[in-house]
Amino acid sequence: MSNCFYAIKGVIGSVDTLIYDATHMNEYSGQYNWFNMIFDPLHILGDTTVAYEMCNVYEDLDKLVGLLSLDWGLLSEQLTEIAMYMWLEADKLLKEIQEAMGDDCMEEVILLTN
């Protein structure tokens, strides 16, 4: 598993904890867990900053800014990368689809395309 997965899992867990604390705040007689309403959002903020770093969001935002500012070099690089990936991986993906659906499914696809 990647660090990004664990970071997102931490954010989801912190939000779940906040929801639980909010719904069970005065469940016990004589107790009011008001400090959790301060602590949990701060914990979510900390987990979000970790997820921002581990998932390389800054790189994606940099690419988005470049594309929106019409950086033609970046746009051509991204389109070339996508086209090469699809060209090199298409055969493998079609074989996986054929194995998952069976041979007769691919025969129908070939008949429909002809």
C-alpha cells in the first residue's frame, strides 16, 4: 500500500471520529466532551496536510495551473503521455476483458465492428 492510501485512510478515520464524537457528545451523565469538538477538526486539518504531501497534490495543482494558463508544452507532453500509455496498454486491457467475458463476447464485438 502507498503512503497516499494510508494518509487518505487517516483523514477518513478522523472525520468518522468527529461524527461519532458529535453524535455521542453528552451520552454519559455528567460529562460533556466539548474538547473533542476542538481537537477533532484540528486533527482532520493535520491529516489533510499529510495527505496533501503524500498524494503529491502540489504536482497535480501545478499541472492544472499550467494547463489552464495554456502551457502548450505541458499540454502536448500530457497528451503524448496519455496516447502512449493507451497505445502500449490497450492490447493487455483488451486481453483482460476477453478473459473476463469469454471468447464468444469478443466474437460478437468483431462481428459488430465488421
